Amino acid sequence: MMKALRSKIVIALVLMVISAGLYFIHFLIFHDEHHILIYFIGDVAFLPIEVLLVSLVIENIISRREKKERIEKLNMIIESFFSEFGKDLLEYMSRFNKNLDKIRSMLTIDDCDKQVDFGSIFKTLKAVKGNIDIDAVDLKKLEKFLRKKRQFLLGLLQNPNLLEHESFTESLMSVFHITEELAARNLAEMTDEDLSHTKKDLERAYNYLTVQWVKYIEYTQKHYPYFFLFAVQTNPFDRNSPWINSWFDCAENA
């Protein structure tokens, strides 16, 4: 740090010497110190305005551009998450959501050109939470699936871009918590208390992921229609989606 500070001081001194030298050359040629003094004071007087322009206007433009780039990178991460296993996980847990019929119709998009009322969807999701039938969930199969994706999930959690998206980070943490919980438990000897705890964990993750998926398709519809089309065709809440190829079904038939 001291070395960097010294370098800055040296650069500042060099620039000041160059400026003084140029003023001196100007004086030698024109012998007009009055003219030099007028322009010097004028330049110094303009400095506050120049700082204002740089700090408020230009910096704001650069900040907006950087924020837009961060959002684009973040949505690429979210896309990779849902493509890798988020959709499979949502599709599997939706099979056991007793409240799915209350939200399925509004989450199933038949016409890609139609503007979706996302405000109403978020309002409904806030009121209608997931109610997972824990007795019907194959916890061993779920644990196997999450264990296979554990390294991918850890890689996402270590991505510094996620600091910009607290709600998505919360979603990943809720999924990671289930991964660790199921790996640590003896799934063959789950007590009623264990099942009740696991049910709450699954519902928390399910609710988070459902909201994140809707936010993701809202963003893609506005900015990337081709991603939106793919998201609709692989809708985890629509069992009739043409491109759904759930890991859980493939594992069952393997």
C-alpha cells in the first residue's frame, strides 16, 4: 500500500512539474503573466464544476452500465441454476404440493406473446404457500439427487455476483440446508418430528424457488424472449410441458 501511495505522489509531482514547465514556456514566448494568471484562475474556478460533472453525471452513467452488466451476469447464473437442477427440483416437489391446483393455472403460460400479470402471480404466491405431502416424497431419491448437485450448488454460493441478489442467495441456502439435512439423517428411521422438520424445510425451499422462477421468467420475457420461450416450454409446474425431462423420472426408469 505504501508503494502504491508513493507512486501516486511521484505521478502527482511529475504532472505538477510538467504543468509549471508549460506555463514557464508560455511566459518565455509571450511574456504575458497577466494572461497566464487569468487562465490559471479560470481553470481553478472551473474545477468544482468539473468534479461535479465527473462524480455525479459521468459516474452515475458508468454505475448504471455496470449494474446492468451485473444483472445480466446474475440472470445467466440463475438460468444455469434452473437448467442444471432447479427446474427438476421444482417439478418433483410440485407433485406433492397439495396447494398446486391453486397456482398451477396462473403459472402455466400457453401463449408466449401474451403479457403476463406478474404482479397478481406474486400476490397469489405470497398468500398461497406450498403444502408438501411429506409422506409421499421419496426422501432417498431426493437426497441422491441433491447429493449429485452439491458441488454445483457450492460453486454458485461462492460466486461473488450473488451478493447483488439476496433473495436468490436465500433460495440457494434453503436448498443447501435440505441437502445437508438429508445427508446427515438416517432416512430409513425418520421420526414424526424429523418428518415435520423436513416438511418445513422443503416448503421453505419450494416457496423461495417458486418466486425466483417467476422472477426469472418475468425478466426473460422483458429482455430475452428466446429464453422466455424455453422457460415456458420447460415449465416445472406444467406436467404437459413438451420438453420436460425430469431427472427423477429418468432415475426411476434407469
